[in-house]
Amino acid sequence: MSLSSLSALRTEIFHYIDAHQSDFIENLKEWVAVESDSVQPDLRKEVIRMMSLAAARLAALGATVNSLLNGQHLPLPPVILGELGKDPQNLTICFYGHVDVQPAKKEDGWKTDPFTLTEINGNLYGRGATDNKGPVLAWINAVGTFRALKRAMPVNFKFVIEGMEEAGSLGLEKLLEEEKQGFFSDVDYIVISDNLWLSKKKPALIYGTRGNACFCVEVEGGDKDLHSGTFGGIIHEPLTDLIALLDSLVDPTGHIQIPGIYDAVAVLTDEEKKLYESIEYDIEEHKNNSGVKKLLYSTKEEILLHLWRYPSLSIHGIEGAFHEPGIKTVIPAKVIGKFSIRQVPNMDLSDVHQRVVDHLENVFAKRNSPNKLKVSMPLGAQPWVADVNDPLYKAAKRAIKTVFGEDPDFIRDGSTIPIARIFQTITQKRVIMFPIGAADDGEHSQNEKISRFNYIEGTKVFAAFFLEIAKLRGQSHETSNPGTNN
Amino acid sequence: MSLSSLSALRTEIFHYIDAHQSDFIENLKEWVAVESDSVQPDLRKEVIRMMSLAAARLAALGATVNSLLNGQHLPLPPVILGELGKDPQNLTICFYGHVDVQPAKKEDGWKTDPFTLTEINGNLYGRGATDNKGPVLAWINAVGTFRALKRAMPVNFKFVIEGMEEAGSLGLEKLLEEEKQGFFSDVDYIVISDNLWLSKKKPALIYGTRGNACFCVEVEGGDKDLHSGTFGGIIHEPLTDLIALLDSLVDPTGHIQIPGIYDAVAVLTDEEKKLYESIEYDIEEHKNNSGVKKLLYSTKEEILLHLWRYPSLSIHGIEGAFHEPGIKTVIPAKVIGKFSIRQVPNMDLSDVHQRVVDHLENVFAKRNSPNKLKVSMPLGAQPWVADVNDPLYKAAKRAIKTVFGEDPDFIRDGSTIPIARIFQTITQKRVIMFPIGAADDGEHSQNEKISRFNYIEGTKVFAAFFLEIAKLRGQSHETSNPGTNN
């Protein structure tokens, strides 16, 4: 396709999308009306109903839809695998999204009924509006626009739509494993649109998330809790040991004290450093959102670097000790400290685990305590990082420039979103996180919304992205392995 | 009374007590049958019924009985003030005891019904058998024996019997204040028999208890809990601050790290040290009871000194942090550490309070944290110590030698029993803790018991004690102020 005809097609598509805003919002209204809360078991049937609606909508696009059942006791909703187009000349993009939502109740502080999509001042309020029903529909509507205009599909589409994301994506990883030689074998790129921009106004692409290594450190004394009057002063109290162990982990500036823990952290390159300069980020607003009075750092770059690409350690609490209001003069027999490390490339999970164990055992040994120490890592999610120079990212960047008139921020997420890492690790495909929601959308909060602007322009940016991907035909496999750069 | 006639009287009394064992046990059986559990509000009526039984029994002795009502919402049982004898030639002993009990249910692991006194192998099992119905009845029966034998009362008696001890002696302190110029004005000595010997076999007198200064140390960051992915690494986490504060309190050997905290601890005298040598105390058994593998000290003297007459600091837990099983990657916004110091003579409560505040503020200041620190002492009970050379103690010692054939151990209690201190402080009378139960009686536990031997010999020892007190006429006010020696 020539440049001018491409441009004409794009214009036609954008016009169509603008003209059908009301239809697209009607679609979202229909979806938001389903209380597909996957967290509360008694609403599981609504999630299952939601999956049928999503499958029907894909089928209406002309996609082949396969709903895979999972789950034993309480029925799990199916995972939808859809596909549309099998042109061997085209690249294949697999879109991942979810149509289940977080719990919501009007009385939690919603200004409007959470399951009735309501537009106020250009914002579409409703549970799932931005997380993740809106983006899923934006993608579907972008695909639908090509069909409505009877235009050839510029790429082949695949869809993975699940209904258990808010409950930990139960069963999804297993399904990916099973399908990696089948459904995923001819996929070129995977797109996830389940995040937000860092700014209220400026688009962003996400190329990394931190990992999460969760630790339990258990100190056990005798077999029962004791009274501090009867035993205080003559025994090694397990909680005193535990407090000392926890106190050895991190200093007042947030620096982790575990020897060698920073050794594997990827060196910050000049190119990477540059990415941080242009990022639109309101420190004051982030601080105000946190409710804290003062952050550990004062510049945008320092804050974002410590949030995204340096590890952090947080202590969450203690199990087994007295935790209620008031006073109980107990010497707890067995206490379990909980902390986690948000690790970053290229920290290896098993290396982190070993260093934590060695450090805690070393600190404990110096105490000469007869109590028993047990350190475990019940949960370990790896960090994820993609190469922003991959054609996939460049295509998304161009689509954004076309629709929004500016380059996106390349950002990371300090949280752990295992889905990107899991898709990348299992399928060995390139993954992009391509959000269309704004920083203030309030996913998981009361009054969740997506703006009409973001929803409609998001639809356009996905359509423009398809056209950009189409341009990559024949050059998509030139780059290095996914996710090894940082 | 001549020595020989005294001895004859004593013999007569002891014979009477031996001959009426079954009656005395019947009395105890009747009392144990009342589920006078003051902890559970729906059993309050049983506590009130128990108070009537106790009042009736005192009235049967010939005592004047006054049942003082207290309480507003849920009716509190009355406190019984009884008196028997007003001979100005006699000294007046006030006996304190309680007839309410801890909760008990057969299914908690009792071998017998907890409210049916049951004798097995010389032990009388039942809730309240040793705590405190048995000792109260032993005292009443000892008094009753003089009446039954138509003997002149060797002393005047007063009784304070309450029914809310297990629920914190609600209202008692206020009543003592109100009655200090009235009921208590002509009292010479106060006897409390609400403890146990340190040994299973060897009698003991208790002359001290540790105090308890309970602290809350609160660290507050922002106004809401945060997610460790979104804020980990860029904020001063309140729990990290709190862990450091708690870790600054006590070293691995149990030594308190608060500057100057030991300054006021009374110096151990040679005389006092000697008291520890003869004490019968089974380290192995105490260790086994605790369930711990190793104590901080290995000799009897070191253990008892650190339990009774040196302060200890125990950390109890943290409110506001994650305390459940599993992992929650939360950064808690406000956390409150709970710890307490068992303080000893002559540590002053307000001095302890000030030192704790100063120390924690000092440690906190060095962290440069923007979080808010708040230290409070919601509860402070003072230690209590009596002079073992007081004639009161010598009289009890002689009574014990007469009945049990050996001198008692002079012991303390590492726990805080505010009652002794409160009686002493408010009434300014000399107080003795005069237990008749053995170390293995299991107060508050399943299968609580008092042995027939302890119950009957305890009755005798109280009777013998009355005779010993009678000997003190004219010399009771010679010693120094109560409780200032250590």
C-alpha cells in the first residue's frame, strides 16, 4: 500500500470511529452492566455470562472462538481463544485482555451506580471501564472498524480473553504452556493493554515491570505462647530475634542491607537514562496520592529509577504476634515476619533467595539464640523488561504519534505484573504493554472511569497500530531475543 | 496464754480440722459447683449467686456482712465486706479473696466435669479449687474451727471477698479508696492467698511482685496503606521505622538497652541473696513448662533473680501491620508496636516512662524519617515488695514451720499482681501473700486442682497463723513503713 493510500485509509478509519462513538460506548455500557466480579465466588456465574458476551462479540467480528474450560470445584469461567484472519502474508498479533472486574458497591463511595456506565464531563464511570473492559472493547472495535468498512485486515488477529485476572489468572499459565506449540505457534507479537499511562494526558508504552520475591522468616521458640511475667527475662524471646532479623534488612534510606543484593542489577545506560528525562510525571501528585509528607528522593529521575529499575524491600507484617488493639503481655512462641523484594533485571530469583537466607542465618547466628529459624520464599515472580528499540515498540510509538500528536513516554511499572513475563517466557514472543487509560482512571478504586477521549482515541491508536504492524512484514524477526536487553 | 496451753489449743484445733476434712471438702464442692465465671457476661448471675453463698457462709460464722454494690450497665456482683470480732485487745487481720473463676468447659480437655469437685489420688479437681475458692474456704474454715470449739477468737477478722477478680477487679480500687478511713481504718494486716508455692511440696511466702509498664509506640506515615510495587523504594516506610525502634530496646541476652533504665534498680543485698539459696526450684521443670529448649541462665539464683528482682522487656506484637497467613504486599500506613517492661523496686513509673520516650525519640531522630512518632504508656502497674523481716512475715513463717515442719521459701512473683500493691498503697497497711496451693495446681488451666493435703494443712496453717498474730499484740507497729525495704 502506498503512503498516500495508507493515509487515506487511516483517515477513513478514524472518521468511522468518530462517527460510531455512541455505538462503542453502548458496547461498553452493555459490558459494564455485567457484575463479572471474579473475586467473590457467588458472582462467578456473572463472570461466566460475561465470557459468553465477549465470545459472542468476537464471533460477530467473524473470529473463530474457542472457549476453554478450566477448574474443578467452583467452576472457573472459560478462557477465550479467538482468531481472525490466517493470511500467511500477514503478521499475527495476539491481544490479551480480561473482562472480569474488581468488586464494587455503590455504598463504598461511588458517585454513580458502578454497573451502569455513566458519562459525566467527558468521563465514562463504571467498574471495568478502564480495567479492562474498555481497552478490550477498544481493540475489538478497532478490528470491527476494518470489517465495517470492508477493508482487508492488515494483520491476523488472535485473542486471549480471560475472566479470572482479578483473582490471580487461575489456570492461565497452564493453558499457555499447553497452547504454546498450538495456538501461539504462529503469533508474532503479544499486546497487553491492562495498565495506565503515568500521566493524565500523555500516552505511554510500558516496557518493564519489577519482580516480587516474597519471604517468610519464622522464628520458633517453645511450643506455646508464654506470659511475660512468668518468663520475661529468662528466655530468648522469638519476637525479639525476629525484630532484629527484620531490622537488618534495609537502612533508613531504603538501601537494602543484604550483602551482594545489588550485584546483578543492570547498569543504567546513557540511552536508558535519557528515556527518563522526557517523561511526564507529577511528583507532587504522586506524593499526594500516597498520603505521605516527604519522599526519599526529590527529582523525577531519582524517584522513577528507584520505583522501576532498582530493587526495593518492604516489610509487611508479622504473623503469630499480638496484633489487636490494647495490650496483651504475651511472649509469642512462633512468629513469622513477612517481607518482599521487588527485584529488577538481571537479579536472579534463586540468587536473591540464597542471599536472603545466607544473610538472615548469619545475623541470627550472631545472636546465639536457641530458637529455630526458618526462611522461605513462598512466592517469586520475575521482573520483565522489553527492548524499546524493538520494531514492535517503534510501531506502537508511531501509532501514538499519529493519533495523539506526540511521542509516548517509555515507562515501567514498579509493581509486578506477571502476565507480561509469563507470556514472554512461555511463548517466547515479543510482548508490549500498550495502555490507553490515563493515570487518574482509578482502576480498583471507587469511581473507576475511562474518558470518552481515551476510549475513542484508544480505539484509533489500536487501528493505527495494526497499520504500522502491517508495515513490518518481512522485518519482524531481525532483532535479538525478546527481553534480554536492559 | 501460756506456751503449753497455746500448744494444747493448737493441737485441739488441728484435730478438729482433721476430723472435719469431709465437711470442708463438701463446702468446697458446693462452691465449685457454681459456675461463677466473671469473664463471660452471661454468667454474671452465677457470680452474683456465688457472692450470696459466700456472704451466707460468713454470716454463719457470726460475721457482720455488708455487700456493696457497684456497676452500671451489666450488674457487677457485690463486693463483700465482712467483720467478725471487735475486741480492742486483739489485732485485726483483713483477708482478701475472690470467689469468681476463669471460664472452663469439659471439652477444653478436663478429665472431670470442671464444676463438680472430684477427688482423684488425693487431688481435688475443679474450677476454682485453688484459684481462689479453696483458699477462701480454708481461711473461713480455720475461723469456723475456733467458733466450733467455742474458743475465743485470737484476732479480729475482716473479709474482703470479691467476684470480679478474673475480670480485672472492676470497681475494687475505688471501693478501697472509699473505705480506707472506714472499714480499713482499724485493720493491722492484710492477707492475700491468691498465689501458689514455687514448689510442689515446699511452702512459700510471697513478698514481691514485678510491676508492668506497657508501651505503645506508633509510627504513622501517610493516611492510607500503600502498595509495595507502587511506592516501595521511594518512601520512608513506617513499619521499617518501627522495627528499628523495637530492635533498639533489648539485646540478645535480654539486657534492656534504654539508657539509665537500671539506675534505680535496688541493689542486691547479701541478706536478700541468701534467701535465694534455700529456695526449692526445679529449673528443668520450669523449662519444660515453658516449652523452650534453653534458658538465658543456667543457675537457680540467676534465673530467679532475673524473673523476680530485675526488670525485663518483652515485645508483644504490632497492630496495623499485615498479620494473617500468606503474603500481602502492603506498606502499612500506621503501625503500633506493643511492648512492656516488668519493672522492679525502686524503678519509678514516670521515670521509666520518660526514659522510654527519650530513648525512642532519640533513635527515631537519627533515622531522619518524616513519619510521625507517638509513644504512650497506656498501662502502668507498680511493683510491690514487702519486708520479710516484718513481724507479719515472721508470724506466717512460724505457722508454716509448725504445720509443715519446715521454713517456707521467701519468693516473689515475676508477674504483676496489682492487688497487693493497691492494698498497700491505698490502706497503708502491711500486706502478706500467703499461698496454700502448690506449684502444679494449674490455676487458669484445664484440670485445676488443690490437693486434699494442701487444702486441709492450709486450713491448719491459717489457724496457726491466727495464734501467731495474737502473739504480736503490742509490738505490731514497731517496724518501718511497709514496703520500702528491698
